Amino acid sequence: MSRINPTPAQRQFDEGRLSQVLVAPIVSEKATRVGEQSNTVTFKVLRDATKPEIKAAVELLFGVQVQAVSVTNVKGKTKRFGRTFGRRAHVRKAYVILKEGQALNLSGEAA
């Protein structure tokens, strides 16, 4: 009997799911500073992604070894658009710490 919504443990290493877990790299001043200090890469990930899924996705897509994953949920800001109030989307960020000697080049430059 198949389930409509698999548990996180069941969908953990499904390659189709892993290719969708990482939405985009975050390139900002803070992300760059954190990356230089502690060999960390920051990604925007799906809202329901788990730490083991994020680790497996980075290792699968980029071929690097991951030491640890930290995750934060950032609430979307409430903004005004003329007379009406709107809300930006909520974002889930993943800080991926790479093992010593591992590097991930997101800038597109040849290493």
C-alpha cells in the first residue's frame, strides 16, 4: 500500500526530491562573511526540507562532504503596496558546513 505523503525518513534519499530540496544559493554580504570564516555555504531550501535531506542533496549535487547542517526559518516581512498590506514569502535557510579540505565554488569562476 503506497502513501500519498511519505514521511521524511521515507523520502530522504529519493533523487527526484533531493534535486528539488535546494532552491537557490544565498549570495549576500553576511553569507559571504560566514563562508569565509567557517567554510560554510548558505542555501535557500524548501520549507519542509529536513537536515538529512539537505546534507544528502548537497553531497549528491556538488560531490562534496558535509560536516553539519544548521537551519533557520525566516518569517516574511509585512510590506505596504499602496493602500494594501502584503506579506513577503517565508524563507528557510540552510547553513551547510563543509569538511576540511572541501570547497564549493558558486561564483562560476574556474577553480
